[in-house]
Amino acid sequence: MERREQVILTNLCMIYNGTKVLVEEKVGKGADGIIFPGGHVEENEPIVDSVIREMKEETGLTIERPQLCGVKEWINEDGSRYIVFLFKTNQFSGELTSSSEGKVFWMERDDVLKSNWIWHMDGLMRIMADGEFSEIYLDPADDWKPVLK
């Protein structure tokens, strides 16, 4: 029995400073709204290195010691698995700079879910900010309903 499958690896990171979190306002690409910055893991790139690189590219900040706090995943229609590694850190340096991916800015943590959020931000906050769960699985058999585990 074959135990390998096609997988797309990505990351998101919640950078926080006291009661504030760094968010990115995405525009286009099928969705407009607030999300944490992140991106794809490149071929042969360690996962932690990928989140450090993506944060530099999308926010201008150099993060240190990102903590893996969970995953978001689903199975695509072609059978491939899409995994988003969810990180958080409060250790960073540099000057905040937006990128072509979207505008980045600080927001009070308690205001995030009152904003125009996208891509299951409510579940992500329960994993990344609250530590309540470790996985959000989007179930294609149940109309892509997010299941927290």
C-alpha cells in the first residue's frame, strides 16, 4: 500500500506584541479581508525557515523563535492535501513594511473578530491566540465546514 500523497505546505504566523496582533489586509485572490501573514514552503526548505522568510517578505520584520501551535488542513478536489502550519511569536525586530500581498498593521487582539476577517479567522484565533485547539480541518464531505480538533 502506497503511503505517500501529494501535499502543499504553507504557513501563517500570528506576531503579537502585548494585546496587539499583526494582521494583513488581503485584497484580491478571491477574498478580501483580514488574515495573519504567511505563504508557501519552498522545495527543500525547512518549515520554520519558511515562516521566518515569509514574515520578512510580507511584513518587513525578522521574527525569532516562532512556536508551532497548530495546523489548518483540507483535501483538494484533485486529492492533494493542503496543510497550513500555524505559528506565533512575540520576538521580532525591524521596521513594519507592507508588501504586494497586502497592507500589514497592528490591531487589538479583541478587535480581530469584529473586523472584516477571512479564511476561518475565528477558528485560527481559537488555535493561535487561545490555544484551545490544535487543528482546523475543512471537511469537503460536509460542505467545507470547519471542524476544530
